[in-house]
Amino acid sequence: NAGVMQNPRHLVRRRGQEARLRCSPMKGHSHVYWYRQLPEEGLKFMVYLQKENIIDESGMPKERFSAEFPKEGPSILRIQQVVRGDSAAYFCASSPLQSGGRGGYTFGSGTRLTVV
Amino acid sequence: ELKVEQNPLFLSMQEGKNYTIYCNYSTTSDRLYWYRQDPGKSLESLFVLLSNGAVKQEGRLMASLDTKARLSTLHITAAVHDLSATYFCAVDSGTASKLTFGTGTRLQVTL
């Protein structure tokens, strides 16, 4: 059981470039969540997806950020025209049920995005 | 809007001592999670508390949940250096299917 796989682990982008972050949920998990963690802070919810559907994107910035979870392949968090303030760790979590259930949520290792 | 507060934010304690981290939240919820995070690493799930009065223990850590008081505690018994990390509580707002995290408690256990 490979767990939640995120890649890349580290990503450096210049201001104005695009960043693509990938997340493959645990086997058997069909619910995916993205969180952002700024230095010295807790994680903040961004978006919740199931296959081919965005369920809750209330934490996503209105511009430049988008997420998808296609029928085949990993979930993608896409940040267009990155700015320095986007520098953060982005974590993906998955669960077998809505609301985590008894097993809770399993987190990936995160992608650390640095915008230079 | 659900708010989750942890205290203390920073805790320095000697090996062998006991201490408690508190997690208060602002709206009704009966699902609370505790995670550990080492610097530069991901979150490791420690406890999942799913009902009022739930108490779980693993090694030197014990977590409890009082949904009426909207309070969870993480108790550390006879701390050891290996427990040094940041501990987060997170509350699941039920049908919303998203976690709201506390600010974290950075624990440093000194020899």
C-alpha cells in the first residue's frame, strides 16, 4: 500500500510561471483534499474533489488556482502566474469515505513550492 | 466559521515530565484528529476521536474528546526527546468534509 503519493517533492518556479502539483490517493480512496501550509502555520483547506467532480472549493483563491481529479490519473493542483506569496507547502490528503470516517484522512509528503 | 485554537503554541519541557496540550473549537463537531509533524515532513496521524468521551492512548500520548465542552486534550506522560515535534489538532466540520486545523503546538523536549 503505497500511501498518498505527491510529486514533485520540491518545485521552484520563477514569478509568472505555472506550477503543477500532482497527487495520487491511496488505493481504494476516492476522496481527495488539498491543503496549503505557510511557514510556521497550520494547514488551510483549499479544495475537496471526487473523481471528475469538485465538491467544495471554498478555500481556493478566486484567481490563478484550479484543481481537477480526472477519471484516470492523479489529482492536479494548478497555479498559474505564480507570485512569491504562493510559496508554501501543499499537502494532499485522501480518504475512503466522505468526512474521513473511522480511518480519518491520510496525508501525502507534500510539495514544497518556492517562487523566486 | 469554525475556529480551532490550541494552547500553548510553544512548549519546552524536560524529559520525564508530564504536560497537556489543549484544543478548543467553536462549533459543534464530533470528529477530531491529532497529527504530529516533524520539521519539513508530512503529517502523521496520531488519533481519530469520533465520539463524546472518546479516549485513546498510544505509548506516552493520550487524547480525549469532550464534545459538550468543545475541547480535546493531548496528554504527554514522561516525555522523551523523540516526542519533539509540532502537534496539530484538526476538527472535521461534518458534512463539509474538510478539516480546520489549530495553529499547532511546537513541543521541545530537553534532556
